[in-house]
Amino acid sequence: MKLKTLGLLAGTALALTTSLALGAGQQDLIKPINKELTFVFIPKVIHPWYDVVAEGGKYAVDELAKEGIKVNMIWDQPPQADVADQNARIEANIGKKPDGLAVACLDKATNVQLLDEAVKAGINTITFNSFCDEKFPFVGQKNSYQDGYDLGEFLGKRLNGKGKVGILAGSLTASDHVDRIKGFKKALESYPEMQIVFEQPDNDVLEEAVTLTENALQANPDIAAFFGSNASNPIGAARAVDNAGLSGKVAIVGMDDLPEAVDFVCKGTITALKAQRQWDIGYWAVKYMVAINENHTIPMDHNTGSRFITKDDCK
């Protein structure tokens, strides 16, 4: 009888404790921010495209300051798209234990190993721009394959399914560049009279894209078009094509809306761009890292998308 009574009392106590815990409300799971937060962004390379990401992040930082949350946003940028350099920066920042780490993956295999280490070290880790792995929250245009496919389909129709094409391949290890090329090539399968005669990496360096395009024009005087897999190489291709007096005669399709690229669209040198929303990427990356520090849940995939830009969009 005593044992049963003791068991009943213990059960009552547990039920009461559970009831009190539930009664406290889910808001009590949220942790208030009581210190300045430090977030480190490690992109693939120093590039004007990432300047727009940083602008979005800065806007979020200013918004948060008005709410009493101070954020120190640090950009640790490799001067070139170099896997070893980027990994060294990731590793060094793991040792500094920031409140948030955001990485644009340049090489999936090695980046994932280091990002796993960051998570094990208790660092709130996300990825942005270039998708890395499902295990890390991602902010950006995840479906780079579709962007490449859309540009390939657009070009195929523009050229009536005929002509020689060159590809400026960006960085060979960057998943977004690689996936765009795969999508582009898949689209061209529907146009058997279109032939890829040139494919070279420019390593996300605009000057290299200019030189490679000049070489391709010399080797293939009848080339009909170029595809650029990143934000630099459509501009590089456009400079070379324009300098050769072929603006509007050789089609160029590629990625993103850097000011010079948009100017070339309006001039008629670049035929079409698919532009990402990199400002949004920076804004939401900061907001989500604050949310994680407050113990909120965040989406594993925030797709910021992309849109077409053609001469019809010029005013």
C-alpha cells in the first residue's frame, strides 16, 4: 500500500512538473541576446558580387541595432578563388569561435569536413550563395542547374538552334558554377546543330575571362555565342566581343546583374542574364544567425531565386 501511494505521489509530482513546464509557454525557450554578436562571412573570393551581399547584411545589422541587438559583421575574403586559402580562413575562424559562421562553399568535399568541425565546436554555421550540403542551413539560389538550363534554352531559341558556342567555366570546384554548366549543356541537347567548341575556367577573374574570350574568337571566327557561368565572365566576354566590333553579332548569356553587365545588356552586347538576389542573401543570413543565437528554428533552405534580365528591361 505504501509503495502504491508513493508511486501515485511521484506520478502526481511528475504530471504537475510537466504541466508547469508546458504552462510556461514556448516563448521561454527563446534566449535573450545580452552581448555583441560576431558573425564571420567567408565567400569564395573578393568580388563585387559579394559587396552587394554585404550591403544586405549591413542593412540587417542596422535594423537589429534599433532593436538593441549589436552585431559585428566580419568579411574574411580570399583574394583569389583558392580552395586551400578559403579552408585556412575557415579553420582559423573556427578557432576564434564567432557567434555565427557563414561560408560560400568553393569545394564541397573539403569545406564540409571543416564545417562539420565548426558545428562540433558549437559554432552556429550556415552556408550561402554556393550550396554545400543538406546538413547546413543554406541561403541563396540553390537550383543553379535550372539557371544554366534556362540560359541554354533561351540561347537555343535565340540562335534558331544553330551555331558554335563557347563556355567560360568559372571555378571548377564551385558547385554553383559546375551545376550551371551542367544545366546549360542539358538544354543544348535539344539543339543538335549547336556545338560547344570552347570550355575553359576563368577562376572568377574578369581579366582572364577577357583573354579567354579573345582567344576563342581568334580560334573560332564563326563562333555564335558565349555562356558565362558566374558574375565576372559575362562582363569579360562582353568586353572582348565589344572590342572586336562584334557587339550584337555574337550572343552572350550569363549570370547576375553587376552594373557593367547590365550596361552591356542595355547596349545589346549581352543578350540575357539570370540575376540572383544577393542583397537578400546577406540580409537573411544575418537575420537567421541572430535567430539561431536566440534559439529560434530557421529554414534549412531559403531559396532567394533568380530572374531574367534582357534589353526589354532597360529604360
